[in-house]
Amino acid sequence: MNLQRLSAVVTTGFPLWIVLGCLWAWGQPLAWVWFRPWIEPGLGVIMLGMGLTLRVADFVAVARQPRLVLLGVAAQFIIMPLTGAGLAWAFQLEPGLAVGLILVACCPGGTASNVICYLAGANVPLSVLLTMCSTFLAIPLTPLLTGWLAGAYLPIDGWALFQSMLVVVLLPLLGGVAVNAAVGRLERPERVRRWIDVLGPILSALVVVLVVGCIVAMKQKEIASSAGVLFLSVFLLHGFGFGLGYVVAWVFKCPASICRTVSVEVGMQNSGLGASLATKHFAHLALAPVPAAISAVFHCLVGSVLAAWWRRRDEARALRD
């Protein structure tokens, strides 16, 4: 199997790897807890990989679709944070779960959304743009929104969250963009970029699985003790995200492919970022990192089911036509 084929298998099978990783971590936690000190650096590696895929043309493309980008990003940072806070209030979650759920709800869209959009027959270039824009905007918005909504449960150090966003999100992203620009000045940049495009998704998927599996391994007792309300609240968070994202785009009379894209971008969060921030800043709350770990599983599964359903509908419509 060549590297390109391996990259495709890893990327399209990402939901399966997440589930298998969690099951393995649950059954053999000692095989996963070693990654605990590497959670934050690992997230930096993912952001660096994302930056390596960005070109100046990507930023120019934002200006060409301002309405769609604004719609998708606004939906991301309005629907999910308010839904997370509403569920925490409705279920009367204890502080650790509430803060963890709100934190992951305030994170930007995850890079796995681009894969789900591809499988769903949605608008992949727009998905990439929305992921990029929401990630950059998350640097100030995630700390601000988390401090505002989770501050009802305990004091939140928004400045410390912001500093973490600079270190693990902004700097790696800018570093990746700079390296990509330097590669563009090489004599044969396409060869280097081909390797980046192949190895980047493999490394990103591996790190996310390690982050999620590590948290599952470390928090077995906490997950078991709160499994019912934990699973339900996280599932509803993503269910509302996918559903309301689609409805908002439909209300603005967007075509089906755009509605699907906004749905997926809103419904899928950067759970790795949520887990990293919760592990670093809310270590005194045993349950705080857990919603992000469960989120990684649920949003991949829900997104994959939706993508399969949408694609099957398209195939059935094509046969009728």
C-alpha cells in the first residue's frame, strides 16, 4: 500500500480509528496514559500541519465568499456555545462536566469536518475555508465565550486560556503558513507539498486518537460514574449543532451542498483543542476534559452517518433522474 492510499484510508476511516482507540484505551489504560505530557505539544503539531496546507490563495478566497464565510462562522460561535450552556443548565451538570461541555462547545470546527463534507457531497473548499476562519477567530473567541458562559460555575481565567490559544494554535498555524510560503519558492515545490498532503492527515489523525484515548484511559472512573448524563448531553450538543447549522443555512436560502457544509462545520468541534485546554487549565476538575473526549467520538459518528445518508439520497435521486 503506497502512502497516498494509506493517507486516504486513515482519513476516511477516522471515525473508526477514534472508536477503536477509545475501546483499546478503556481495556488497556496503561498503554495510553503515557501520552498525558504530550497532549498540548501534540495539538501544536496538528495546528502546524493545518498551517502547512494553507496558502495565500486560501485567504484571498475568503474575500470572494464573505457572505457564506460569515454565515458559517457566525453559526459556529453562536449555536454551539449557547447550546452547550443551555444543556449544562438544563441537565444541572456538576461544575466539571458543565465547564468541559461549554469549553468544547466554544471551540472552532475540527479538521475532520473537511473529510465528512467530502463524504457527504458537500462543498469541500468552503468547509476548508470555514475551518480555517473559525480556527483563527477562536484565538480570542474561545477564551471570551468560555469565560462568559462557564463563569457561572466557577471563576475562569480567560487570559490564561488566551495565552494557550496563542501558543498551541496561532504560533503553529503561522509557522505552517510561513513554511508553506518558503516551500513555494523552491525549484520543485509540488514534490514537497505532495509529501505534506500525504503525511499531514496521517499524523493529525494519529495525534487526535492519542489525545482522546489518553483522556479515556485517565478518566475511566469519572466516565463510568457519569456515563448517562455525559453521553446524552454531548450527543445532544452535536445533534443540535448539525441540525441547527443546516436549518440556518436553509433559512438563508443556501443550496443543499452549502446547507450540508454549514451543518457539518457547526456540528463538528475541534475536540482535541478542548481536551488540551481542559487538561491544562481545569486539572482540578476531574471531569472537565471528558466531554471533549466523548465529543470526538460522537461528532465523528454522527457526521459519518449523516454523510452516508446524504450520499445515499443523492445516488437514489440520480437513479430516478
